[in-house]
Amino acid sequence: MTQAATPSILLVDDESHILKATKMMLNSKGFTDVLTVQDSRQVMEMLGANQVAVVVLDLFMPMLSGQELLRMIVERHPQIGVIVMTALDETQSAVDCMRNGAFDYLVKPVETARLVSAVTKALEVHNLTREVSRLKEYLLTDRLNCPAAFESIVTSDKHMRSIFQYVEVIAQSRQPVLITGETGVGKDLLAKAIHSVCRCKGDFVAVNVAGLDDAMFSDTLFGHKKGAYTGADQAREGLIARAGGGTIFLDEIGDLSDSSQIKLLRLLQENDYYPVGSDIPRKSDARVIVATNKPLKELIAAGKFRNDLYYRLCTHQIEIPALRLRPDDIPLLAEHFTAKASRSLNCPQPPISPELLQQFKSYDFPGNVRELEAIIYDAVARQCGGPLTADTLRQPLTGNGGKTLAGGHACAPGDLCGLFTSYFGRFPTLRQMEDYLILEAMREGEGNQGTAAALLGITRQTLNKRLGEIRKEAEKN
């Protein structure tokens, strides 16, 4: 995917000093790509030649008025947000402009914060509209522009492919990305894929924030100046600075302390931060990606995660499905990890028995892909020749209730599967189950065949015949 051009802001006013002052003010607030035009007749030509996201438009200009331009821009370029900025403080004028498609209406002189807020919101709406349009195109064509970026994620699942398509759409945005999913599903791999797709000039820097208290969080991310605290013999730049122009990936964000959450919120809102011991803020241009295996909305309800931080982080949100929800990926991953383990251990790659694959597909994998990889590595190390079977595993796979999986059948808590498995030593055949139920019915009916037949829902003659077969089988054994 080629790097998308940065959307511009176009200022339109017939007074040069207003254009100059407004451009300088926007530049100082981080809006670097600002175009200006004094002759309103040149606006439509500039919109055709440049990728413009927002137009800040004066209403009263010679040759071509702002009202006329507003209608033309909305008609020909509906994706562009038009902010009307005029000295006319009349309710009817504002109503007319909004009805004609203006994004906002500002009265001169405009406060800096008010203009910055309006431009920021218009840019966000423009970016979201563009991303939705591109996402529709991707989903309809079912294509990937950067398949190489996802090579480390082994999958044939359609849901995963749609996630890849969504990543390619949002990768060019500099908004934060929130990746959720259970432990071991590959959140870090997806974060690296996002970084790879956007082709950032900077590095991908990952840090697990789960074990960091507030002081360590600040020092690790923001760095410190020399002498900031005892032992700070030299300045440290921090990981945010190291990720400049690239991506900072914060894993286990759900474990972040409240004080650290406030500092992260400021970084996301203002794109600046304070190194420990410094009163001078530093700008950051690092893309922020965060991940968690915890339900953030439940943490918010419990007062353990800030609501405002969540809404800052979830502009782009991706949930990776658990491995048990994509069973077709299990054989692919098992083969991939078997080959990887064989190379690592310098031994021939063993085949995987169909019975073991079936058992894998019936297992819940609470540790997801990471657990499957660990199981395969250990099995390959133990086997070193011959196919991998259930006997190769260090311990039998167990379901959520701790019951052993036998014959590839998962035993959910409360099922009879675990009872039958413990009784028969393995998952029983249909004939064994019939014999078991007949004998249990006879016991329940205290030897009365009529009562037992009624319990089983069969005739007494059928029951008598089956009892004879059971006796003959017992005599043979």
C-alpha cells in the first residue's frame, strides 16, 4: 500500500493578514499542512489538485462569495468539512450555512481553542468517512494490498482476514488502536502488522505495562532529565522518544494505575509529555497501539479504568477471536509450529496423527495460540521421530472443568462425558452405552423387566433379547 498523502487544511479569506495569522496559529498547534488562498475563484481548482480535508471559509469575498463556494464544495466534494468563519454574527446566517452543509459556524474574532477544536473534529470526521469508504471497498473486493505484513499470523479464517482488511484501512490513520482478545491470541503480532502496513519511518517499540508502578511507567515511557532523582546520573530519553515517527505498543493496558492512565490520556490528547524532572513538554509523533485481555467496560464500571481514556483509545478497536472459535486454523498452526520446533531442535519434522488433530480441534485452548505452540514444542522434543500422538503429550488435554478429553470429545462442566470417561476409561461406544443403560435400568427396576423396559422406552421382548446378548458376551469374556 502506498503512503497516503496527508490531508490538508485550506484557509479561504480575501484579507491576507487574517490568512497569515490563522495559518501561523494552526501551525503552532501541530497542523503542519495548511494551504491558503485569497482569491475565492481559485478554490475549486485547488480542491481538485490537493487532498483537502477541511476548508475554513470566509463568507463575504469579492468575485465569488462564501455562500456560493459553500454550495459548490458540498456538492462536488461532500467528504470535505467546511467551517464558516465570518464577522457576521446573525442567527439566520448561521442556520442557512448549516442547512447548506457547513460543518461549523464561527464568528470572528475566533478564540484559538474554539478554532482548533472545530478543525480537529472536522478532520476526525473526514478521516472516519474516508476509512469507512475504503473498508467497504476492501470487503467487496476481498483483497489485501500488503499481504506480506501479515505473514507472521498463520490463519485461513474469514474473520481474521476481515481484520487484516480493516487494519489496512486504518493503518494510515494516526489515531490510537485498541486490540482486545484473550491471552495468547497474538495481539502483539497484529500490532506489528499495523506498524508494518503504515510503513512508519520510526521503530516499533513494545512495552508491557502490567508490572510498572506510576514512577516506573513515567520513567520508562517519558524518560528523565539528569538529576531528576537520586541515581539519575544522566538523562534518559524514554521509549516514547525512541518510537518517534514509529509506533509505541503498550501491552496489558488494563493493568495501568490511575495516575499512569492520566499521563497516558494527556499524551493522547495533547501529543506531548513531560520527562521526569522537567518542566518543558516534548512533542510526540509516535503512533499509540494498546492491547488488553481484560474487559475494559467492566473495569470502567468498577472504577478501575478511566472512561475518558477508554474513549480516547477505542477510535479503532479490534477484537481477535479466540483459537477455539476458528478451529480450521488449528491444523495450520499445528503444522507451522511442528516445522518451527523441528528446525529449532534440529530434528526431522514428525507428522501429526489425525487422532491428535481431532483432539486439538475439540480442546478449548484457554491459552490460545501460545498454548498450542508450547504443546507442540514439548511434544516434538519428546518424540524426535515418528508421528505425534496423544501419548506424546506431557499430560492429557483437559477441558474447562478439568475433565480429560478422550477420543476428541470435549467435556463441559455438568456433562455426563466426564462420568462416562471415568467409568469406561475412555469415551464409550454406542453399544457400550446401550449395555450400560440396560443394566442400570434393571438395577433401578430391582430386576423387574417390565419396569426396566418402561424406563428405557422399549418393549419387554426387546429388552429380554438384549439381556440375552449381554449374557452371551459376558460368558465369552
